[in-house]
Amino acid sequence: MRKSVENLATSKITGGRRVPLRIRRKYEIDRYPNEAVNGAQVTITRRVRGNNKKTALKTIDFVNLATGDAKVKKAKIIKVLDNATNNDYKRRGIITKGAILETQEGKCRVISKPGQNGIVNAILLKE
């Protein structure tokens, strides 16, 4: 008699125990995503593979805004208008690459990865 589908992963048809070929390696272990939101700047630094470091943002209130004429301004973030990454991110106001922000200078699109770079760079959108 064959076993049910959910038991096939843990045991053989004969009833013997299934042993994994190898254990999960340290570099395969995933971690919770770091989701940057609007607020006073708070960063964290974590050690990654190769003894390198990643600086990530928890909260940020300013964005480096590139305007059309090769100038970069520091603009205050008012709110997150849209986030195509995830509808839940849009509702919660999480800043990721590709998010549309409302700033004092106007609407802008984020082009950096705040959860990995520790900085928010954006380009001004033409309205």
C-alpha cells in the first residue's frame, strides 16, 4: 500500500527514514527583509558573506533628488504615493526601488535599494 503524498517527503515507500543529502549551509539561510519607511533616519549595519558589511535603512526622511539639469538636491519625503513592488508595501508606506514618493520638490521615483545601500536616491518625474 502506497503512503500519502505528504509522507513521501519524510519516509520511503518501504517505511524507511529519508535522510537529506546534506544540511542547509549558513550562506543559504535567508533573513527577514529590511523595509525602509518614512521617519527620522535610523540605519543598521549587518555582516554579510565574505566579511563585508551592508548598511540598511530602517527609517529615512530625506531623499537625494536628481533633477534634469545634472544637479542633486536633498528633499524632504512627504509620503509614499505608489509602490509597484507590492500593494501591501504601498499601503504600509515602505520605500523600495521603484517606489513613487511625494517630496517638497514634486513626485520622484526611487532608483537605489534603501534596504541594502543605506541611502535613498531618486529622479524627479515630469508632471
